[in-house]
Amino acid sequence: MGTEKREPQGIGRFKPGVAPTVHLLLAALFWSGAGLFLLVRGIILLKSGDGLWLIGAGILLGFVKSFFILDRSARRVIMRIGQFGDHTCIGAVYSWKTWFLVLAMIVSGITIRQTIDGWSLSIGTICVAIGCGLIYSSRFAWRALFDRQTGV
């Protein structure tokens, strides 16, 4: 009677709906993957002798950014995903506002790299800081995923 699963009807059956566990995995992978990408890009920009000390400064700034800004955002995403039911669209892992913000940051980063010469130390430090912050704050999504998988 009430125990059988209801499949989406109409146009909803074409929606790429997934379980909340998949959303948690995607959130964790997005934050970790973007963070790793930016961290590596920043280290490459700073690998010269002049910029080597800025890697440490970027890591320190990343932890500060994580603690004061990104952790709050990560918790908000986890709470949002916790309200999802089965068959929630895979793109709902982030709100429309967040997707537009991510797109704006990507376009800004590409534009800055293409238009500004001689700022590799500054850009490298920013990349390391943001990358480190994203990786560290991804711990909330990984922990939520692990807790859901283990039933904790």
C-alpha cells in the first residue's frame, strides 16, 4: 500500500533525479576537485624561488577563509541537501544563485589570467588560498556522506 516506490510521472521521468547521497558525493567532489585544481594551479604559478614562501601564506589564508566563510557555506549546502527526497534533480546540489556565482568566478578567473601580465605571484597566492579553503571545507560534505553511509 504505502511501501512501494513511486516513479516520477510525465516529464519528471526525464529529470536526472538522484538520491541525497549522490548529492552529498557531488558536493564533496566539486569542492575537493575545484580546490585541488586551484591549489595545483597556484603552486605552479608560485614554484619559482621568489614565490615559494607565498605558498605557505596562501595555505594560511586558505584556512582562515575556510574557517570564517566557506565552512558556513558548506554547512548550508549540507542542510539543503538533507531536505531533499529521492529523485531530486542532480543539478539541485547547488542553488541557481550558487551556480551563477561559480560561473562568474570561472569567467573572472579566466579574464584576469588573460588580461593581466606580471601578476602571477598575486594570482598564484589567491589560487592557493581559495584551493586550500575549498579542500578543507569539503570535509563537511565528506563527513555527511560518510555518516549517511555508515548510519551514524
